[in-house]
Amino acid sequence: MILNFIDTPLDGNSWESLINSCYRMKFQDEHFTEIPAVHGGDAGIEGFTRLGRVYQCYCPEREYSDDELYGHLRNKMTKDINKLTSLKYAGRLKELGVPKIKEWHFVIPQYRDSRIISHAETKRKEVLSLKKSDPSNYDYIDDDFIVVIKQAEDFKVEISRIIRTTLTDVQLNFAIYHTTTPDWSQCDSEKANNIKRKVKAVMGDIDDSDEDYNDLVNMYINSYIKGIEILRVLRVSYSEVYEDIYMLEQSYKKQVSLKTKMNTNSSINSQLFNEILDDFQNKLEQQFKYLTLASVMELKIDLISGWLADCSMQFRGR
């Protein structure tokens, strides 16, 4: 989920600002219009499109239990639907030129209880019942009006693009994907042996039983496996972020291959390896300002582990 990647805590203001940008990006072809909550008020909605979509944002104040979260979402939805059907707000909607409303979107970070879906259906029926009983006053509501619950995941493409391309305090954090136990079956014996051989070449004349040597080998094998998984997630769900990383990684990998293969002095393997680590981290930090420092450091180790495993990074033995 995109929320798992967002490192910065979200509050009501930051969530509304982020979602306004998402709607502007996603529905620009429908002439999206944001409604500032200043002079005259926002009419109970954050914005609308010319195809009859309106939306209302809500971000919980803190982490709630599933039942507590449902209660807050239900109460907020009820309150805002009541605004939508208030004749006071209806006049303001017409004044702003909001088209006949076909969809009312309730935009929240996430929900964990299906009861909110049932509640949305109940409110939809209530709105249509009001329209049926008083069609002239509720002519701004479409006959096929629906209530739609939107989560952050529905805007993962827009959110990742906004974080990547705009000056924002929100950062993405990929380090969270390094909390589970890796599946060692993803690293075959050939890859594992490549990593062992390269680590030994960097460390020098060292015994296979050396504790530090084995710790480093295990770390790089773990990072290689986890790197495969995080890149898979990015490629499938966050393709633009993946493309950013892939382009830099492929370009830098060529330089690494040249540097290590042309080095004939095995006594400086360790120095060369550390220089590559530092330089690559600097490149990542410069290009990926939308990533947390922890993400940059994890990404560095993941990608370098891949170079050790697939022989892009070659070190001659001593």
C-alpha cells in the first residue's frame, strides 16, 4: 500500500492538500475545480469536476482501533452527507456552478471495516429518498447519485508522482520492506557463491569460518533477496519510481563493472569497494530527494548486493 511507503505523518491539512493535488492531476480532463474554504465557504466539498464528481477529505487525528476508526468515519460521512443535502449548502453549490452531482467521494487514507461500505449505501439511499420526496429542491442531485469511498491506494500513481516531482515535505520510505524474513530460495547457489567470492576478495586472505566474513555474506545475500522483492513491488505498483531507480542503477552499474574489472591491484580492493559505496550513496541522495535517508541506504545495499551476485562488480582475489 502507498501509505506504507509514506514516511511523513499525515494530518487533516496535509491530507487535504495532497488529495487536492491528486484530483487536479487525475481529473484535469474533466476540468477539475478546487473550492478554497475562505470567502463564502467551501459548500461542504473540497472540489468538483464538470462530470459531476465532488469529494470530501477526512484524515483521522490519530491511530484508532478498527472499531474506533469505523465510528469516526461513519460520523464524518454522516455529517458531510447532511451538509450535501442541506438547502443552505445547496444554494452555495449552485452559486459555484457545480454540475448535477452524480458521485460524492469520501476520500480517506484507508478503512478496515466493511461496515463503512454499508453505511455509504445507506446514505446513498437517504439522499435519493430526499430527492424523490422533493425533486425541485434537490434538482442538483443526479437520479443515479452514488457514494464512493476512495482510499490512498486509489491514488497511488498520483501520490508517488506528486512526491517525486514537487517540493513537498512528504517522503517515501522503502526501508519498511526490510522487516520480514527473506526467502533464501530466491538466491541460488551460484549467486550465493558469487557473493562469497567477492566479499572474500575485498576482505583479503580470510578463513571461511571468520565471523565477520560470514556476517557480511549473510547481510549481502539477505539484501539481494529483499532487493528483488522491493524492485518487484515498485515495478508493478509504482512504475515511475521504479524507472527512476532502474535508469540510475543501470548507468552506474556499467561504471562499477569498468572500475572493478580494470583494477589489477587486488591490494586496494577494499578501498575501491568503499569508494564505490560512498559515491553511489551520494548519487542516490542527489537524485532521490523524495526518499528518506534510511531508504537511500537500504537501496544502496540492495543494489550493490545484486552487483555482487550477478558479477557486475568483479574483484580479483589476492
